[in-house]
Amino acid sequence: MILDEIEDFAAALPPMRAIAGLDLGTKTIGVALSDRLLTVATPLETIKRKKFTEDAQRLQAILSAREIGGIVLGLPRNMDGSEGPRCQSTRAFARNFAQLWDGPLTFWDERLSTVAAERALLEADTSRKKRAELIDHVAASYILQGALDRLRHLRG
């Protein structure tokens, strides 16, 4: 079930279940998870993309093992807020994945999440090679944390 509004996503979430944040790239999928209280996002892993079926199976394994209640997908809008080909690709992935998984999915504007993740890794004095390995799931945690902060604000 794809919900465009974060308020609808919040209403559809099962209680006391963590949510996942995904940073969909053309070559990788960054994965981050929240705690069950929906307060903090933690980077988990980066999936090397293969075919949709294989990517979906890996994601389903993570969602099942961690009892995930919802998914936040980073939506890579252009800086002017418009949606280009990467947004269309993300929305297509969501439509395909929603046929395989019955939990709620929503989108979160991911503009600058990779920039913020890169800056954090630079500040942590991470080597270039290590940054390349970590960037996607760290970016996913920035995406997820933004959504978690908004959800917390909605709950008052």
C-alpha cells in the first residue's frame, strides 16, 4: 500500500514495529532501520543491485527478520522540487514492491541526504574507499531520520 502523505503512512503503521528507510540507487540500495519507538535511524547495509526479483527477495528477508512495519523510500527530487527520471524509477520500484509486500510504503524528499551523509563521513575522517562502501546506507539513515522526525512531530 503506497501512501503519498506521511500522515496517512503514520496512521497505517502497526504499533511497536520498526520502519525501514531505503536509498535507491542505480547500482545499490542503502538500507537503514529505526528502533521500535520510531525515534532513531541506524544504517544497516548496502545491497548491490542485481535484478528486481533478487533485490526484492533480499529486502523481504530483511523486513521479515527485523519485523519491519513500514518503508520510507527516498524520493530523489530535483533541486527545484520537480520530479525527473530517477523519481519515476523510484515510484516504479515502489509499485512493483508493493505487490510483493503488504505493509505501508511512503516517500521522503531525499534532496541533499547523500551530501549530508558524505559530509558526516568526511567529518569522521573516513577513507575514500570506506566512504564509497558506507555512503548509501548512511544516506538511507538520513532519509529515515527525516521521516522519523516528522512522524514524532505528528504524534505531538
